[in-house]
Amino acid sequence: MKKILFASTALVATAGIASAEVTLSGYAEMGIYNPGKYADVKNDEVQFFTDVDLTFTMSGEADNGLVFGANIDLDEAQKPFTNPWQQGGEALFVSYGGATLTMGDTDSSYDKVVPEMNLGGAGSLADDETIHAGFNAGGDYDGGALNGADGQIARFDYAFEGITFSASAMQVQNGSKPEEVVKSTTSTSVADLTTGVVTTTSTDNFYADTGETVWSAGVAYKGEFSGLDLNAGVGYITLDEFAEVWGLGVTAGFAGGFEVGATYSDINFEDSDADGEHWGVGFGYSMNALSLGVNYGEWSFEGADRSGYGIAVNYDLGGGLVAQAGYGNSEYEDQEDDDTFSIGLAMSF
């Protein structure tokens, strides 16, 4: 997931409630980008790019020391966060000691513990370094809309001396077992000044007779050895009668601002021979105002291999203003190659 440092401004400190606070953080981007031929109805042209993201964060502490809180990311709130049965960009937690329960718009245990390869702390306006065909974002295994899942995840973490144990669950069809194959097709017409009207069609497949819950578990370790910062994780995620994934990743930070990492995943489908695997590597460098990240990855499936690499370069101008540039290149076994890029300014408030 994209890592962003927010500068927060306290809005409310309610009297009579110990350690209660509501804060607002903001992030904005402006520049130009090329989305590639596949991301924007094959409109492979340089375009303007602007984006604003606001996050409300609420936190408090009970008399017995129980810490609780919630955050709402308005950029992710595609569904009303007033509906308790739908995830709408909100995440809530309660924590005591090393134990934390989180529910809502959060990562599965697999996604939380297995490191991703966008290293060095550098990002780009259009996330070019993480959207190429070879990148493994971890969250791809969470299921998304698979079998009607709405993205609500419940995860329990326990941290002890650098080791974190994690377990999570995400329901499909609100906990009901799918009993038939359903295909939902939508068509969208897009007006184009050159070619007239372009129609795109998307289909969501819901698979019959799978489990009601996507289960995940994992363990992570963070520690320092003679100046070497080590971050490692092993994760597992499965939907009964559909698929299971094992994965691991490790990153190491060295003196001088250098960082390297590698990751591997093994994907097995219950009723298909289209099993696959993914591997990726990353390199990062950060020193003073400069941050740089490079990563490469490959997915291997029968008749559908794909690979790609991404690059991000940042220069911190101070005061929350960062100059960003990114590039992503994708190669496919069954279609034309593609690339994306973006350049501009990121602002944190």
C-alpha cells in the first residue's frame, strides 16, 4: 500500500473524556501523467493530474487503559460509511497492551505481515511504481469483490518484542454460502472526439460452493542486528473450495540509506490447473532530501505470464512539499506491452 506521512492538526479535544482527540490530515497532488493504453480506455496520452485526500482520525483512552479509535478516509469512501453492513473507507480499533482488534477498511493478515517491494520511501502521483503488471500489492489476495465480499475485514494482532502474530477474516455475501455461479455485466459508453463512442464491458464472476469467509494468518518480525534493520513476514490466505496462497517477504536496511528486499508467493486453485507463483525484488535509497525506489516482479500462470518494473524518485522541498516522478513498465504474454509515468508535486498538510 502507498505509504504517506501526514501532518495532523488537532480539531477537537473534548473536556471530560480522557485523552480524546479528533484530527484532520490532508494530502494533495498536482502534475501530469500518462495512464497507459489499458488503464484509460486505451487513451495513451499525457493528461493533467490532480487529487486531494482527507482523513479524519479519532482516538481516545478509557479509564482502564483501553485505547480505542477510528479513521475515515474520504478518498476511499465509495460506499456510505453510515451503513454498518458496508465498508465505506472507515476503520475502527480497540487496543490493550500488545493486543489490537481492527475492523473495517484495513489489510488482511497476509497483506499486513508480508513486505511489499516499493522500498526507499519514494512514491509517485499515479502510483506508477506499484501498478505495473509485475507488482504484488498483497491486497490482491484479500478477494476484493470476490463472491460479493464488501471489503470489510476483521483482524486481530498481538505484538511482543518485535514479533507480531496476526489473524483476519473477511466475509463473502455477508456470511452466506454461495450456491450458484452469478455473472454481473455492466456496460459503459465513453464519448471520444476522434473515434466516436467507445463501449467497455466489465464482468464480475461469483463462484459457487465456496466458503463463506476469506481466512488469513501470518507472523512478522522487525529487529536490528549490528546496524542492519530487518523486516520479515510469512502469510497465508484462503477461501475454502476456491484458492489458497502462501507467501513470504523480507527487507533489509543498511547504513547509508540503502534498502533491499525480496518476496515470493505460491497460488493454488482448488478446481483448476491454473496454479501460479509470483516473485519480486526491490531496491531503495534515501539520504537527506532524496528518496529512490526500484522494483521488479513476475507472475507465472499457464498461458498468462506477466512481468514489470517500477521506478519512483522523490525530492523533499520542505514544509510538506515533495517533488515526485514515477515510471512503470508492463510486459504481457497475451497482449501488447504497456507503460505509465507521472511527474509533479505532492503536498501533505
